[in-house]
Amino acid sequence: MRVLWAAVTHPGRRRASNEDSFCARPDIGLFVVADGMGGHVAGEVASRLAVDAMEATIVSGECCADGSRPLSQAEQRLQAAFQQASRSIVSETSQHPRLRGMATTASALLVSADGWAIGHVGDSRVYLWRAGVLQQLTRDHSWVAEQVQLGVLSPEDARQHPWRNVVTRALSASDVPIVDFAPFSPQPGDRLLLSSDGLHGVIPDQVLGEILGSDAPLDSICQRLIDAANAAGGPDNITTLIVHVDAT
Ligand code: CA
């Protein structure tokens, strides 16, 4: 199945630097958005290290079959990629004390002939737009998402909450990452959106869905999403990556 893609990243209106990183590698089937944390240059380093390690692992063809359930081939390849990303952050942190405390989220889509898979850790998301309906495929590893699940906060409260940026899982030197994996069955016309919280933490899902489903070229849809987040204040770095499943 052929895919088309587009991506745009922007620092937003309040931050001097952009700690988000992404990769779009249709040649190896890998699409990733990572949102780094750690201040100064550390956040940027963490997200870039993770993305680079994931690309290299997918190129190498390495698999990892650890898990509480049997994983598909694509999930095993993604799992190896996340493990390598984690090792890369551990190793770089131990060599450079100024990077101590750096961490990153990562949301990834692997497109391959023998199956597709999604993996994620943290609060970067993967959405599916299918036949006019937007669905969030990943569940945030964040404090506010846990409160929403418990019924303590509404999704709207979560967007405004002072602790909205607190992630409960990430790739870092201090934790063994617990990454969620899921197989994905694409259908012609599907659109997948990988985003950092500078987008979905600012724009309601209904608006996201309206923009994502429009007939415009994919790169202008990405830009409209970025513009919408900036129009809403642009408090954080914003990354949008769209993968469109071609009907032909
Ligand atoms: Ca962020």
C-alpha cells in the first residue's frame, strides 16, 4: 500500500528553541514524533537521539520479541527500535553530566509489507482519521490522562490543568521504558496524524479532525494545524506529521 506524507514542526510562540524531533522515512517505513524534555539543549538532544536510534534500528532489521503477549513482526521491530533509543539516551547521559535528566516521548508508526504497527511512550499521540471520523489510537502516559480515565477531570479540564505537561512514562536514563505497542490495519483513504502536545494539548479534537479531513494538500494541512495551535497561543513546540494511505 502506497503512503503519502507531510510534516511540519514549529517552536510555537513562547519558546526560543524547538525540542521536538521527527523522522519520516517512507523508504524504511518509519515515521516518528518525539518531544524532548530537560531544558537548555538537553531536550533537543534527547528527542534527536531517540529518533536517530530508531531509524538505525529499523534499517538494521533487528527484532525484539519480549512482551506479555505475542507481538507481530512489525511490533517486534518497533520494540527493538524503542529499546535502542532508550539505550542511546542512557549512554549519552552517562557520558555528559550536563544532559542529566533529559527525557523524551516518542510516538512511532511502522509501515511494512508484512503488517503495520504503532508504538508510543509519553504524551505524543497517534490519531486515525477514517471516513470522516477522528479517533485517538494512543493513550497518553500522563498525569492528566490518568485523571480523565478515573473520571476526576474532563478532557477540557485536562487541557487547562497546570500539571498537563507531567508525563508518567518517557524514554530517559532513569527508567526502563514501558512502551505500548499495537498492530494497525490500514484502509485506503486513512490518514494518521502523529503529533506533539503543542498541537493536541492546545486544539480540541473536533477542530483537529476538521482540518485533518480537508481536501487541501497534506503539507498545507500540516501548516494549518500549526497555524491553529499558534493562533491559540502557541505555548509549546508543535509537530504534525501526517501519513495518508493512498487509494491506488
Ligand atoms: Ca511538548
